[in-house]
Amino acid sequence: MIRSWIWLITGIGLIFWAFFSYQISQVEVGNLLVNPIMEKPQQPLVIQLSAEAKRGETLFKNNCATCHKVNRPLTGPPLANMITNYTTDEDKAWMYRWVKNAPGMISSGDERAIELFKRYNMIAMQSFPNLSDQDIGGIMAYVSETMD
Ligand code: HEC
């Protein structure tokens, strides 16, 4: 008689233990209860661009996309080069001047400009005198957020 009571109490104890340990293993993600071992919250499939990069995306599509892609060459080199090849302030300042007036820099005899021009089959990039530093910064933000 006493033995069966012990079994009953142990059994109820086990059921409670199982129930509460399952509750504890769940965490709240948003409004949903998720078991962290069973399911990971999904990564968003679409890259969320910053506001600056969104502005840059429009400028890129309207001005650069006919000759450039971000991650691979088209008529011109991949624009990921804007990030990887121009790391110092001096480099960046040079690149901003290049974007604003590449043909002018080639004809003025700037060595680095001539080097680039020769390396890419002497196809000229047009000038973009209307783009501000902020515009070019926006294009760079778009490039850095979408490059491989
Ligand atoms: C008509 C085609 C054309 C358009 C439009 C164009 N580019 Fe270019 N770009 C080139 C070519 C070609 C080169 C390689 C240098 C050369 O041949 O003069 C180049 C080179 C560059 C470089 C130097 C890359 C490196 O490897 O150092 C940068 C930066 C650049 N372009 C940015 C831009 C941006 C930003 C825009 C849009 C605002 C743009 N380009 C629009 C053709 C173009």
C-alpha cells in the first residue's frame, strides 16, 4: 500500500518536472514562443539598406549602372573597388575628383587617372559635375552594403 503511494507521488513529480522544464526551454521572440534548440529565428531574406544607401542606389541606377556593376566588371571595373582600392582620405579625395571629372583628369595628365584609363581599354568614363560629395558618399554606402 505505502509502495504504491510512493510510485504515484514520484509519477506526478515527474510529470510536473517534464512540463516545467519544457516551459523554461522556450523563449519569447516577438510575440511567439520559440524553442531555441528546435528553431532559430529566420534571417531576413532581403538586405535592409540604410537610408543613405537607398539614396545611393537611386543615384547608382541613374548614373553608373550602364557601365558598372557592384561585384563584377562591365564596361568599367566593379564598383566594389570604390571601397577596396580607396582606403585613405587622400585616396578617397582623389576618387571623388575622378567621379566628378574623369576625362578632365586624364587630359590634365594625372598619372593615376591615365593608368586607370589604360588599364581598362582606354574607354572613357564620362564626367559627373552635378554629383556632390554627399551623393558620391551615398553611392559608396550602397556599394559597401551590397558588395560580396
Ligand atoms: C560610360 C561608362 C561609365 C559610366 C556611366 C560610369 N563609369 Fe566609372 N568607369 C568607367 C570606366 C571605363 C572606368 C575605367 C577607367 C577608364 O577606362 O577610364 C571607370 C572607372 C571608375 C572608377 C575607378 C575604379 C577603380 O578600379 O579604381 C570609379 C570609382 C568609378 N568609375 C565610379 C563611377 C561612378 C560612381 C559612376 C556613376 C556616378 C560611374 N563610374 C559611371 C566607365 C563608366
